[in-house]
Amino acid sequence: MYEGPTRTKFGQIAVAEPLRFDLLAFHDGSALKEVVHDIPIPVLDQEDLHAQGINVTQLVAGAQNADALGSCTCNAGTAHIAERWAAAGKDISGLTLAAQSGQVSVSATNAMTDEEFAIVLYHLVTDQTGDPAQEWPPTDCGSSGLYVCQELIHLGFAASYQSAPNVVACLSLLQTGTVMQGGPWFNSWMNPDSNGFVDGDGSLAALHAAIGSGVAGGHETLQRGIVQVAQTSDGTVELNNTVIKVRNSWSTQFALDGDYLLHASTLNYLAKYYDYKVAVLG
């Protein structure tokens, strides 16, 4: 059984969104299809950095030699921008950042360098707060999907971003690519069932049980597809029978070789607390 993450794997649950209604994406009522998008990099692991051969002090000036970081937003962001670039026919090795000891680039085969890229990106993303107490280093503060998208734009890796205001709009965005999702992660979700579900049967009772287990923290992961969709003839999506496949960054030991399953109904129940972001290349 997966033993679960350390507390350093969690960050902020939400960051206030600026009023950019022009960046909202909505579902037009068309039929949704089952789809799973290829992520062109290995499953990442924001813990056990030493075992991966990663020395954080060689990547970011002033960083302590940590063995784990709350960099889930940037692990998800790295996988997301790699998928977006690959889908657009762009060479993902062009995703390069300047580290303390040299350049780090995204690789289709090397999980260590991909994790190093995510760590450097984490440093850049947290610098956006303007508050030294909320920047890493020194504070392993976590971040948000919003800040990741803004930094990807600043770096020239994306031109803009879109936000989904609800889970149905998110399912619509999933038709064409991966979607970053950020929200609360419950202690019971650290132990997915044998089918890979973290939220049981997706019912309200299952969510109450998860809430009762306590909130571990805020967590960012990457929706990579819809493995089951239920939609009535009038276009209504049956959320309790719609299943999303999600890439995590807790190594291949977690759930389904690093991915897990989640019912759309669970995200709907938690609508106020979840955020969905997609980087737009141009």
C-alpha cells in the first residue's frame, strides 16, 4: 500500500482569481467523448528527491537540500505544458530553464531532469507573490495553477490561459487536452481503492467520509482524460457516472502507476473549492 505523502507535498488550497471573464471557457452543450491524452514525460515524484539523484541546492540559489517539496503545482504544470507543446507538434526539449548549476530541460525519457525543471519552475512561480514570506526559498509555501499559468506566459512557453468555471466546462476543455486542477486533498484520498478511485463511488456520503478524515492540504494534479462519460439525450452530463483520469506527482507507486480516478460528481460537490486551468499556446 502507498504510504502517503509528507506534509511538504501540500500547499495553498486556493488563490484569489483576478476578474478575467474573457478567459473563461464554457461548455456549449455538445456531446462529450471519452478521451485520454498522452503525457510525453514520465510520472514525476516531488518526494524522495535524494533517491532520484536531485540536489536542490544545485538548482536554486539559497535553497536547503530538501528531500521533498510542496511543488505539486509545478509538477502538474510541467506535465501540462509538455503535453500542450507535444500536441502542438513542438519539441518539448525547448522547455528550458536556467538553474543554479546550468540549464535544465524537459525530457521525454528522463524523469530526473523533468523533476529538476519542475523544481526550478516552482522557485520562479513562488516569486510572483511579491511577499518574501511566501516565496521558495526559504518558505516551502506551495502555489496555485493561476501563478503557474502566469509564469508560463512570462517565460514565453504559453501565450495565455483559460479557466473553467465549473466541472462541466472542465470536461469540455478535457476534450482537447490536459487540464490542471487544484483543490483540497483529504487524508483518506491517500489510499485509493483497488480500481484507482480516491473518492469511492463519488457519492455525497463518500465525500462526507473523506471530509471526516481531515484535509491534508491543497493539491494540484493534472486531469488527462475522461475514461467514462454519461450524458443524456438533452445534453445533461450525469456527473456521478462520469469518471476522470488524473496524473499525480507522487511516483508510479500511487494508484494506477501514478494516475488516479475521480468522479465528476465529487468535483461538482466541491465546486467552490476547485480551480481548473489550461495553458494556451497561441
